[in-house]
Amino acid sequence: MRRIAVILFLLIAALPFLLMLGRRIKEFSTVESGAGRVTDSASASHRAVETLTIISPHRREVRQEYSRGFTSWMLRQQGRNVNIQWLDVGGTSKIMKELESRFKTTPDHPGVDLLFGGGVAPFLNAVQNNWLAAVDLSPGTLDGIPANCAGSPVYDTGHRWFGIALSGFGILCNRPIIRRLGLPEPVTWDDLARPEYFSWVGSGDPRSSGSVHMCYEIILQSYGFEKGWPVIARICANVRGFGEAGGTVPREVASGDIAAGMVIDQYAQTVIQSVGDGSLTLVLPHRQTVISPDAIAMLRGCGHPELARMFIEYALSSDGQRLLFQPEGTNGQRHTLFRMPVRASLYREPGAPQPDPYGFPAGLAYDNELATRRWTILNDLMGVWLIDAHAELQSAWKSILSQGVQADRVATLVRPPVSEKELEALARKWNDPRRKQDMMQEWSRAAKARYDSLKL
């Protein structure tokens, strides 16, 4: 009996090992016989994991969808296990400072493979700084993607950056709040500058959000600098407070904390869909806005150039483009992103965004090169005069409103601190830290003196 008990004990102890051996034999037989491909999850799980590093201002939902979509696509198409490491250092301006630091420290090895998102101006800046690598895409990748949309280039002719999505910039309105306050519904940028909108307008900080900066640049180019600066000065005087991220304003409009604010379409459509009762609406000011690409680029000296190229090709493919608009629950999609694809044929598919942006009139001849040249100095100028001194600006504006809107006092309040020509000249020397610091201190003193002089 004791011998039988010992044998039974040994058989029970060995059972897990026998089961594991059986599974290994089955896997080996499946691969050898050709009945299964190495690309299935069981076999691919034994392969090394490749890591692709992407620096991006994209919100969490966008990052999650591209991680899910690309890793599944690579496993299915190539039998390769890929992990995406997203570097989140903040908005577009912070990303550019991060890349500047990386290329300054290790010029040939930035430690990042792709720059993804933030519009197109940062990519033009990166081209000037020689941070981007030209990408040799597989034949046919760009077939069906127009080179231009509403007057804006969709991708770089030198293949250093590629538009992945198209973005519109406008005004998100909370109609019930606007009606309750008896305000006129805004249809132009200048409407947000009306005295009636005092403290009911929302804006992010253009120094940290590329989409917010784009709204202000569009206004300056739409009206011209000399007329555009007074518009943005009055808008900022009406702003209740400046959130750091571009997604803050849509949430404030949706909650009714403010009546309207400047937004990029994807953030607006997300809250419009979330609220779902028709109370929110997005206005694209007629012939006062642009359709602009949201781009991607491979960084020069990146560690995984082949993997980076394949991510770009996936993002430009029909599968990758559908991630931008297909509803959650479709093909494994977990979040609806409410974005417009660059692949023109997809606008004929059910559920695609409407209207088709390729039919949008090119009412504003937007100058990307001008916007890129003055990106940093414009942020600093707006930062000193309109945001850091916001309390003083608002106090002066409130004083003017309480005494009756006198044209000469308003003109003094919103007069441009510099001319466009002066701003261009300063921009060429803005990389001199001492000159920059002295000028910003001078602006700060001038802003305080002007606003204090208008308080009664």
C-alpha cells in the first residue's frame, strides 16, 4: 500500500509538467506543419518586444487608439510585437523645448522616434532646426491623399512631415447660456470681443497649447496684425481665466461656466457628442479660419527608423485613418476621436465626418511660414501683455465698461505694443537670452503702466 501511495503522489506531482510538455509539443507541431502562422498570438508572444517612442501632445484617448491599432496591425501583418512608449511632457510649446534640449545634448541621438501632433507650425520649425528625417514611404502610401486642403499643404513635398488628420478652428457655444444672458450668438472672432461677453469667454494659454496659439494666429492673419491685435486684446479682456490645455475650454463651455470659447474641432466635437442634447454648437467663422493638418514626422537620428516609418504608413493607411472617426465598438475601437482624415475617399464611407473638408472654401490665405517665424515671440508678447497681466487688463476693461465705452479709451487699451514689422525684426534676434529678458521686462512695465492709467 505504501508503494502504491508513493507512485500516486509522484504521478500527481508530475501532472503539471506533463500538461506543459503536451502544450509545447502541440505548438511545435502546429508551426512545423504550416497549419498555423507565426503571426498568431501564441507564437508571437515568444518574440522580442520592440519599443517605439513617440513624443506627442495628443490626449489620452488618441494615444490609446493608436497604440491598440498599430500593435494589432503589426502583429497581424508582420508577426511583430510592438510596444509604444508615449512621452507626455505637456503641450506643443513644451515639446519643442524638450526636443531642443535633447538635440542640444545629443545631436545625433534624441532618444525619440516620432513627433506626432500639434498642428503643422511646430513641424516647420523642426525642419528649420534640422530635427526631422526625410522618410522614404512604400510606393502608393500617399495615393488618394490630396496634396492640399483649402489652400493648406497636407504633407511636405520633401517627405519630412505628413498630415495625419485635418483640423478646423472655431468657436464652441453654449446656446442655452447665451440665450439666458441675452447675448448675440457669435459667428465671427470679433463677436467674442464684444463688451457683452465680459467674463463669459474661455481660452487656453497659447504658450502651452498649440491649438490655442493657432486660434490667435488665425485671428491676426484674418484681420491683419494692426487690426487683429485689438481683437485678441478685447477677447482676452473678456476671458474668465486661461487654462493651460486646449481641452479646458470645451469642458467649461459644456458645464455652463462660460458661454463660448476658442477651440479646435476635435475637442469641440467630443463634448458636443458627450452632452448630446443639441445645446452645444461649433461655429467656424466664415472665411476667417483654416483647415490645417495635424502632422507626424520621424526625428533625425531616431533609434528605430524602420518601425517609425511603418507607424507613419499605418497612420496614413485606410485602417489607420478610420481610427480618427469610426465610433467606439467598431473594429475594436474604444473611443470615438471625432477627427477628420486626410484620405479623401473615406468621406464617402458611412459615418465619416461631414462636410468634406476638401470642399471647404479657402477664404483665408494662411501663411505657415510667417506663423512659424513668429511663433515663440508671439507667445511671449501675448503672455506678457494679455495673460501675465490679465488681472490688470480685466480691471482696466471693467473700468472702461462701467464708465461707458469711450472709443479713445478702448483704443488706448488695445493698441498693439509693437508693429508687425517691429515684431518681425525682434523675432530674428529672439534667441539672444539677454535681449529677450530685457524686452520682456520692458513690455511688463509698459503693460502695467498702460492698464493702470485707464483705471478710474
